[in-house]
Amino acid sequence: MTYVVFDLLGAAGYDLRGPANLLVRKSLLQQLLPRSARCATPNHIPTQGEALLHQVVARGLEGVVAKKAKRAVSLHAVARLAQA
């Protein structure tokens, strides 16, 4: 069994849902999450989401997690987290 982690909503006492966009949070997640065969972070696929969904359905897999990748980023809050 593999635990798949899709997003980092908070860390070190900071709520990242507002200050950091998804791509920044995923980058931080990959830095913080220990490498393990039992824990994984999925790749970000920026285009062709509908084609991916059709492939997932055709193969009988569970589904796709989709989020908007970009939003305003407060670099100050992200820098504070990186220093924590």
C-alpha cells in the first residue's frame, strides 16, 4: 500500500492555503516528505487533464485530483516557512 500526499496545507505552524499557490506547496511538500516506497507525491500535469481523466476511466482506476495551480503568492510567508 502507498500513501499518496497531494498537497501541503500547513507546516511548522503556518497555514499555507492562502499565502502559497499549489505549485509552491507541492515543491515544499516534496522537500519535507521523506522518500519512501510507502509514501508518494503525484506529478503535476499542467495540460491535457481531460485526456488524462479519460485514460483513468478506461483503465478502471479510482480517479484524478485536480486543483488550480496558480494564485497569488506571498513570498514572505513562504520564506518564513522555509526558515522554520
